[in-house]
Amino acid sequence: MSAETGRARVAASILDADLSNLAYAVRRVEKAGADRIHLDVMDGHFVPNLTFGAKTIKHLRPRTELPFDAHLMISEPGRYIDEYLDAGCDSITFHVEIEEPIEPTLRRIRAAGRAAGLAVKPATPLSAVAPFRELLDIVMVMTVEPGFGGQSFMADVARRKIPLARELLAHKLYGAEIHVDGGVHRETAEIVGGLGADILVVGSALWIEGHDMGREIRLIRALADEGYQHQLNGGVPPIPRDKMVTFATLPRPQAKRLQAEIEAAGVPVLLFRARDDMGDEAVAPGGKTHWDLLLPASAEAGVAARFGERRATLERELAAAPRPA
């Protein structure tokens, strides 16, 4: 299953790459088909290891167009968060176990237009994240102890926490992501996919000498989708993340109003001129061109539950409008 047709996404960690040539590692990961770059930032204090920081990430940013997914395993993310925003990170996740206020840092990430996340160590209950659920785009479930690559996957932690993380972010109609980080490879991908993980952080499995990195990414992605299909989706293949569907077809003024209301709930909506079966512009009564509202198929059910009656009201108003003589 390809990235274009599947649900699961692979964030390639470069922690186990040749750190003396990270630019090459990033280009290699992109060529292999990864969906984003996972950047493990460690300060030698919060975890017993030291990697790289914002300056290195900033120099890597021009080397690829893939999203940068930063995982800050540091004691004071609030002190340094502006540096990581300036470095070009598209999403930033830090740990709920830090000993400083969490909410201000989450708000600064979101104010910058980036995705904000919290990570939980294996021994930390998901309830620690619950107070911040309204500010979260990402919950990262750690299935190894943070700090080193190549550790064994903790299946019991995954089974216990991933479903809880999904419930925690169920209020978001679109954009919520459950990340799983630690010991994810071809043998564990089906498990985490079947539990509903969205983003699989894959590290050491991609950097084994002699392995085809592109094939490994495709296999992990396909196995995760297979797990989701059979464990959570009744045997039906998952809705592709990139698929768009038409939610409503209305004249432009009504379409723009409904678009604004849905986007205020966090769901992206595209407007296109509607076409009839002959390929001509669809025209409403009164000669007004119809417009299609397109939104991600994965969000359709949630949007219909919240905005279905609003759509029906606009359609009734349109049907009741006086026709020109």
C-alpha cells in the first residue's frame, strides 16, 4: 500500500544514521519514501544521552521538503522552544514528565502554527496528558525508555496506552495524531497499526546495513494498515489520508459560510466549481454557479455528525428560494 493510498505514516528517525553526515541521511530517507523526518533531541540531562540541537536542525532544513517532526527529550523545552520553531520544525513534541509549566510551551507552539504534542514514558500513565488535551495535536506513546535507539518494543505498553490516547484526542475532527516511538519495525508494525497508531516512528530498522530502506518503509506502512483494517475497521481497508470527498454542493455565498464554519472546527475545506455529468459548470436556480466543498474523507463522519443539520438547512433554504420568472 503506497503513501498515497494508505493510512499509516512513517516518521524516519535519523538517530541511528551517520551523525557526521546528516544531510546525506535526510536525502536518503526522503528518496526511500518516508513521510517525515523524526528528530530526536537529547540534552544529556532529561535522558542519559546527547544528540544535536536547534542549530543542526536549522542547517538541515534546506536539505529536504519533508516535514520535520522534533521530539524534545530535554529538561527545559520552554527555555529553548523559540529556537526549534525558528529552525523550521513542523511539529514539536516534548515530555509530560518535565518539571516546568507545560501549557505555556504548548500554546507557543500552536501560536506559531505548528503541531504541538506531549510524549509519555512507558511508566507514565496517559492521565498525565489529559489536562492538556485541548492544546494537543499529538500524543506520543513511548514503547521503549527514551534516550537510546535499538531497544525492544514494549507490546504491553502499546496495547494499554494507544487506545487511551485515541480516546483522549477523539474530540478533534481532524489533525489529531497518535505517534508510537520505540522498537517499531516490520515485526511490530501490524500491532501498533491495529491499535490505531497514526505515525510510526522507525529508527534502527531503517539503518541496517544491506537492507533496502525504501522496501522497509513500504512494508512497515502496509503492515500497519493491514493491522488497522482487520483489528479496528471490520476488514475494510482504511480510508486513505490524502483522499478528499465532496461534503456539499451549494452556491458560492452559502458554500463560503459553511466552509468558514467547518474550518473553524479545525478541518481544511477546499472549494471548487461544481461540474455536471457533461463536465459543464453546475448552475443553481437563479443562474448561480454551484461550488463543491471538499474535505478529507477521514474527517467526513465527524463533520457530518457536527454539521450535517447545518448542511441540510442551507439546502432547504436553497430549494425554497424564489425562482426568477
